[in-house]
Amino acid sequence: MSSSAPETTTAAESTQRPKRIGVLVHPTRNLDEPLRRLREWTEEHGIEVVQIVASYPQRQVATEGEAADCDLIVSIGGDGTTLAALRAGSVADCPVLGIACGSLGALANVTVGDVGRALERFNRGDWHPRRFPALSIARPDGDTLFALNDLSVVRGGGGQVRLTALVDGTLFVQMAGDGAVVSTPIGTSGYAISAGGPLFLPQVDGFVFTPLPHHGGFAPPLVIASASELVIEIAGGFAGARVEVDGQVAGLGEGALAITFRPAVATQVSFADQEPLLAGLRRRQILLDSPRLLAEADRDSSVNPGAES
């Protein structure tokens, strides 16, 4: 079985130093400082910088170029920007370095102050490839989409969307409501846990079907093995339904979607001393402790100031 966990060996593919770096940026945040640090480092090392086209409008920061011609793609923004860069990098087989500008998330994991250090470590091969799986989504018209984060089927407006979910041909549930989200392991830390789904660690192979609020019945989140196929049959209400892939509208929802797991589709540059996923989620207060335990710890520390909470 393949694994979506980060590899543990130094990246052999980085032994050839980069000649061209692509950049993909957040559309609205102040990017002056990370861009300055990127330009200083690339000018010092004689490396060309080009801007990669995204599915959303970007601030123009460099001459336009192709991801396939780059040795590295640098995203500057948040997790959404890094996700867009990973999609571009997956098609071009190019690794992505995510620089956090305004927020530090699960994907954008290099701080602005560490831009030069991270680029230098990539340049000398001191990094690990973190491989991300994807969902392959076959549509009724024969078109195939892929999602690195998640696929959502949601109602298009008023009225309910009706979904039938089958795993390897066996019926799981028929439901009417707001829709459902299907997530990769990294995608479970976003929309899925907001909807009450489980959180996957990066080492887990598989995906999860999480129902959104629905009318009656019982349909818990379902963890699906990587070798299985999930089919979602869609019947929209009077307002129809829509399909969203990695947060972007991918068309109207109708007919059946056949969803399978694809390992190692995209590659992110990671480092051995970076923050683990759970630690990052706790720091960002996505994972929160019980108020009762926090109150008890505060009480104990006030009674015994020298004791560890």
C-alpha cells in the first residue's frame, strides 16, 4: 500500500540546483516583505523568477511563466494559495514551498523571516518531499477532475440536494439536505472537521465522506479505504446543486460522480524540524482543550504557583 506520509530521506531530486523558480501569490495581502526576501535570494544566486498562472486573479509580481519550466514553485499567502500552487505543481511534477503571509497554516508552513533559510536549504538538498494524495473524480460526461483537499456537493440555493452514496457498489446512505464533502487526509483539517468529520494524520491512506446537515435519518462520517470507490449520485432540488473542487466551483452537480484515491500526486517541500500537524492545529486554536480542564489547571497553578500546569 502506498503512503501519503512525508518521506524520511533527503530529497535526491534536489541535488541539481534550481535555475528558475515560479511564484504564485495571494490576491490581496501585503506581500512586499516576502517578495523582497525572495528577490534578494534569487538575485544573489542568479536564479530567474517567473509568475505561475492561477485560477484566480493575482497581483503581477514577475513575468509570466510555465510551471513545467520551473524547478520549484513558491507560494506566498495562506493555505489556499499553497493549495493552488500544489495543483499547478502536480501537473508539472514540480515541488512547492509554502510561505505564510498573514497566517501560518497546515500547508503554508514557512514564516516570512525564514524565506532565505528555507530557499537555501532547498538549494543544497536539505529537505524532504511531502507527498500529497488526491481524489480522482470521474463525471458523467467523461471528464475527470482531481482534488488535493476536498470535493463538495452542495445545494445550489433554496431546496435540498438529494444524494445517494455507495462504496464499492454497496449502499451507504440516501440523504436530503445541504450536501456532503469528500476529503483527502490533508483536507480533513479544513471543511471536514468543521462539519463534524474525523481528522486524519498525514500518514493515513484513505479518504472520508462527511455529510452536511440533512433532513432526518442517520449518516455518520464514513472513512473509506484507499483501494475503494465512492459513488455519489446527485439529484438537485428546484435550485439544483453544484460541485466544488478545492474550494473552486467546478460546475453543476447532476448524475453520478465516481471518486477514487490517487497517491503521491503533489509534492511539498518540508523540513525535518518543522511543526507537526497536530501542534499547528493546537497553536491556531482549531483544536481546543476542555474548559473544565483548563479551569482546573488555572486553579492548581494559583494554589501552587511553582507547580507545572
